[in-house]
Amino acid sequence: MEIHTEGVHTQETCSAAAGAIRDALYVIGGKWKLPILMTLASGPQRFRELQRALEDITPKVLSKELKELELNEFVSRTVHPTTPVTVEYSLTGYSSSLQKVLIELRDWGFAHRQRLKASLKAAKSQPAHAE
Amino acid sequence: MEIHTEGVHTQETCSAAAGAIRDALYVIGGKWKLPILMTLASGPQRFRELQRALEDITPKVLSKELKELELNEFVSRTVHPTTPVTVEYSLTGYSSSLQKVLIELRDWGFAHRQRLKASLKAAKSQPAHAE
DNA sequence: GATAGCAGTATCCCAAAGGATACTAGTATC
DNA sequence: GATACTAGTATCCTTTGGGATACTGCTATC
């Protein structure tokens, strides 16, 4: 596995690595975080616009996700004193720090799906119990 | 955000990217997948050894996770005809394809935690409502 | 003055993930 | 012959993520 490039494998470095990975997985995990980020990638959007763009997300969940994304400094929230008040959500510069990770995940995910498809086919064309 | 390096951003490429990322997140997600992989990184282990090493995982969950890891070809299961039968789990070569992704996640996770800690401190040292 | 839009919040509900505990079949030891 | 070990399974329970639906306060339009 080797989750710690250089240096020794103490139990501390390992569990620290595991913790960091869990943190990372957490902030982009869940059903809606990525869709929201990707929607905002095309430009700032207001609450209702996001809800319409994502179709099927309920306001409660959208609100919660946006709060978390804001906490993690991926999106910024700006209130415009129009009537009625409108609130604009936009990606921060920091959000692009995710790029490398996301590309890595996407590429690995693609390759993995290909691989599974291939080995499934191979298994099917094999006589039963051929191991 | 830019989750698609080169080429156009059609809705298809975007949602395909999102799908691939979700797949990737899924196979390493959950509470125990990474701990199991990291435990097996130190060498093949039997079921009970894993359970003891991971302390707190129940056999039901361990069994389920191992099955999924096996399906994804990260671990292989070999039955030794000893008495009583022992079953050895070990990492496959394919499991190391995860390295880059995991390192990326770990590094990003570390940096992110640092960043959050820093901006929390900054917020605290600020007089209230200083924005 | 009812309706519709804004940005949410509140309450209830459901399904999935995971935990607790007990159990299986087989053999070796006390 | 009871106990303990192997690798799990079975059943029940709790927690969490998320969905459905209704509602808030405010303003602008019909």
C-alpha cells in the first residue's frame, strides 16, 4: 500500500495518513458536494438557481451542503441587498486546490470501471469453476 | 473546478467525470476499507488476525468489507486446508494502483486541516464581527 | 388583498451503514 | 465431555444521510 512515500512506517504516521485521507474523503463525500461544486464551476449561482440546476435536491439538504462547503472555504456566500434579498454562491480560489485530487480520482475511477468490466466479461466467457 | 483537463465541457463529460469520481470514492469509502488495506499492507493476515488488529470491527462488517475489497480486486483470499481451515487475505498487485490517489488525498487532507486550523485561529483573534 | 417569488427552516420519515450479540460446523486441547 | 480455536452467518438495533412536505418573513405583482 505505501501511503507514506518517504520515511518510516510508524503506527503514528500511518494513522495520521489515514486520518488525513478520511478528512479529504469527508469534505468531498456525500451525494451532493461534487454536483454543487460542478454546478458552481459554470459561474456564481443563487440559492434557487442551484436548486433548479440540481433538480431533486431539497432546500434543507442544499442549505446544509452549502454551509459545509462554506466552512471548508470552497464556496463563498454573498448577500445582495436587492428586494427581495438575493444570495449568491460562488467558488473560491481555494476550491481549485481540489483539482489534482479530483482528476486523480476521476482517472482512477475510469480505469477501475474498465478493469472491472473486462474481468467480468472474462469470467463469463470462462466455463464454470474454471477459477 | 475544471474536472476535465483537456477538451470541451459538455454535460456528458462532466457527469461522466462525476460518475467516475463517485465510483472511486465508493470503493475506498466507508469506515473500514482503508484501515483494512493499511493493515494488510504489513503482510497477509487471517480473518481473526485482521479482526484483532482492527479492534472494534465486528465479524459481520469485516466479512462484508473483505468481500467488497475482493470484488474490486484489491485483496485476494486463499484458503489453507489446515485444521481448522485458515483463510489468508493479502493485497493484490492491483491494490497499489491506488497509491497515487491515496497520496494525493492524504497530502490534500493534511494541507486542508492546516488551513482550517489557521483560519480558525485568525477568526478567534479577531474582534467579533470584524468579518 | 390573494398569489408568487426569494432564501431558507422545521418536522417527520425512510433507507443504508454499521454495531451488538448470539450462533454455526469442525477439531484440538484440558 | 467442556472449552477454545477457526471463519464466518444471522438477527436485531442504532445512527446517519438524505428526502418529503410544510412553513417562515419579506416584497412585488395581479
